[in-house]
Amino acid sequence: MPVTHFVVRWPDGTEARCYSPSTIVRDYLSPGDYPLEAFLDTARDALAAASERVRQKFGYACSSALDQWDVIERAAQPFRSQPAAQVTVVSVD
């Protein structure tokens, strides 16, 4: 199963390279700006779908995809109080 990485720029300008165990994340995320909550909803769905693909192929969920979701959720916490917070998906490859 091909690994896919996506780079996220948080509202404070920091960037993070994120992991997905499946290319399905490309069906959910593309480069561009997202309101924080929309990004979180989309990233959660993308990583859940990627984990499900692993489950279908190997019989178990991908803990790395679930761990990546936890990292994203924690990184987003400081920005939740900013109503206009935007997240930029820099790249998906």
C-alpha cells in the first residue's frame, strides 16, 4: 500500500509533514487553504478511510494513521479559539 505524505501549514506559520498509509488521502485533501474546522473534519475522514483501507487489505486498522490524527488534533488545539483560523495544505505526495 503506497504511503502518502501531506504537508500542513498551521495558522502560526509552522509546517508539519503528516503521514497516511494510503493514497486515498488525495481524494480528501488537495493543496490550498481550509478553515480550521473544515480541515480537521476532512483530515479525520481521510485518515479514517486510509486506516480502513489497511483493515480491508491486512485485517487490522492502521495505528499510524490513528496516531497521525491524534498529532493533528493536538496541534490544532491552540488555534481553536481563533474564529478565522486557516490551515494550508502545502502539498500532498
